[in-house]
Amino acid sequence: MTDGAPLLDTLRRICGDTAVLTGGDTAAYATDWRDMFHGTPLCVVRPANTDEVARCVTSCAKAGAGIVPQGGNTGLAGGATPDASGTQVIIALDRMTAIRHIDPIGMTVEVEAGAILQTVKDAAENENRLLPLSLAAEGSARIGGLIATNAGGIDVLRYGMTRALVLGLEVVLPDGQVLSRLRHLRKDNAGYDLKQLFIGTEGSLGIVTAAVLRLVPLPRHRATALIAVPDIAAAVRLYERAQSDIGEALSAFELISGDGLALVARHMGQDAPVSGAEWYLLIEAGSSLPGLREAAEALLETAFEEGWATDGVLAESEAQADGLWQLRESLTEAEGKAGGAIKHDISVPITGIDAFLSEVGDMLRSTAPDARLNVFGHLGDGNLHYNVMNVAKADAGTVNAAVHDVVARHAGSISAEHGLGQYRVAEWARLASAPEHDLTRRIKHALDPGGLMNPGKVVPQDD
């Protein structure tokens, strides 16, 4: 497409003049949250409802214009950033924010894709229910983007990824058709589970416009602890015991390196109440039943007796628990203040984490001897954020590939929860098997034969 004026006129007729942004007004939408990717869109269009989204998609398809769906623009893989061609249209869902219905008995909530996660969580809490999806960007991340990326977060251990919370979807397909399956059902075995085609595919097969999400009872009791452990092997043994002793109440089991907490102390002025270890665990459990604190105390006692812990603190109040979580949530900002890092969002089998860290550490000492590490993540589900600092930008590709090669040798994933976007798509193309390439290409071509839906994201361009 060489002349975007006719399409702009059409989009303005559909959504109104003020809902179509051009030029400098698109700046906030044309750069990713990490400021790594920058694009130049033809425009940003902000539809107010599903019908307008469908008409915009139809118009873009007729004009041959690439479409970049965007939610809260909080992604970490550049999946919502347009290219620099000046021909792609960002469809931002930030005006579609309605919470349509909450059912505290059936424990479901129906929301539009532009609703902010924290707003939906607050609405559920008012009904004594919990939307069990928690991540650092929940004050700005939007439901549609979280579904499109199959977001993870700190509650995956207990409640699963976003995919596990989605009961129904409304999706605008690449040809403008609307697939509406907003079913408030826990059981629905009638044919293909079509919603799975759109969860985690980052807007490359369609645009999520509304969803029905599963809620759970709001826990009445909470136990939060920060524990120093002598090594990874001890951390894994403690995790095994926690699953046995606390069971389904265990909601988070986070691993933080001593170097990471040192960054937080140095750059954020936040000191941890325990110290002197190479690794730390942040553990949280929640329950509607009493007795949780006693179970947590017994677990800590066992950890000290077995030598799995060298120091630790169990929060005495909600404020203390929030303070422990603030240490965890400050890791990324502290890393940025220290100069940033080459980020790796990887997962490996939990029992292989120790061996993985040993091998990748040896590799880095030879590949990038000046590198420093900020390693943290969700040990309970095998997801580590393995961030390599103090490496020249020119060497980033070499380090990235070397880390991913070790991940592959340990039967892991190069994208545990952040998606491929455009940041990791080339590495996926390098490491994925031929059948994976073939099936991905066939699905993409079947649903989006023109290749106009989020071009260059998730699916390599040459596929």
C-alpha cells in the first residue's frame, strides 16, 4: 500500500476523527515498554466497541495494510510495536474497558479487552473473589494483551498461566468476522476448543475484544516468607517439602539471587531483612481456612533442621508481606538503573535448574568474562529471568544465542511467559524443529492468508 489517505478516511468514518491518531500523536503507541523497538505507524485507531474493531480490520484487509493489535503496551518482547514502514495500523483497545458482568456464584467475570488487570481484580475482590493473575505491570496491563501473550506472573504455580483462566473469548478474525464464544462454562466439549487458537498467539491470528475469565475464592489467610538458602539444590528440596506440607495453598515460590538483592539495596535503597546468602526464596501461601501460619512455621522449622535454610523471616503483617514482595518487584527497575541487561525469559525442568545454572555460568565465563548476572524468577514453575549485565551491545546476539543453546540442551523453552514478539522470533526460528515450523506456517496461512495480522511477530516472515 503506497497511499494511506483513503484508509485513514475510512477509519475516521468508522471510529470518529478523534479516535484516529497520526504523526506525533502516535509516539506513545509506537515504542515498546522497554524502549527497545521503535516504529512508524500509518496511524493508531482506537475503536470503542467490537463492531468498530471488525469494521477497521475489514478495511485494513481490503487496503492490504498490516494490523498491529495493542493492549496496555506493557509487553517485554516488542509484540505490539509496528515496523518503520509507515504503512501499518495499530488497533489499540484502550477505550474498550467495560467490566460487563461478575458472577460470584459461578465465579466468572466477563470483560472487554481494554480493561486494566488491576481494575478487574479490584472489582472481583469487591465480590469476595480473586482473579488469580498477578504481575508487576498489572496497573497498566490490559486483559486482551494478557490473553494474547498468555501472561504468566507469580501465581502460575497454583493457578496456571492466563490460558488456564480463560473460559470464553470474543475475537475479530483477520477477515473482519467476529467469533463470539463468551461462554461462562467450566465444561464445553462441543467441537474444537477454538479459543486456544488465539491465547498466546500475540494477535497474529486475530484480535481478542472480550473474554470470560475464571475467578477463585478470595483467600482469607496469607503467609509470606523470605528465606536464605545455601544453594539451588537446597531450594529444590525445600520446594518439594513445601508441596507436601502446604500443598494447594502454595501460590508462589520465587528464586532471587544475592546479586539481585544487592542491586535493589544499592539502586533502590531497599534492604532485605535477611542477608549473607547466594540465593533467596520468597514463598507465599494463601487459604480460606485457618491454620496456614502454623503450617508455614512448621515448614520453616523443617528447613532449618534439614540445612535447607540459613536465615529467614515470616511476615507478621500485611505490610511486612508487601515489603518482602516489593524487594522482588524492584529487581527489574534496579537492573535498569545499573545499566540494563540482555534479558532471557527461559524455563527448564525444575529438577534440572541446578545443572542448567552451572552449565550456563561456565559458558558465560568463557564467552563474556566481564558479565554480571541478575537471576530471579518463579522456581516453582521452572521459569527463570536470566539477565546478563555488563555486556557490550554488539555482543548481545552472541550471548543470547549461547544462553538459548544451553536452554535447548536442557529441554527448556526460550520464552517461558513473555512471548516471542519480535525480540525472540529469530531465535525460535533457529531452534524450532521442522514440524513446528511447518504447522505454525500452516495455521498462520489458514487463518491469515494475507499475512496482515501483526506481521513479523511470533511467526517468522519467511515462514
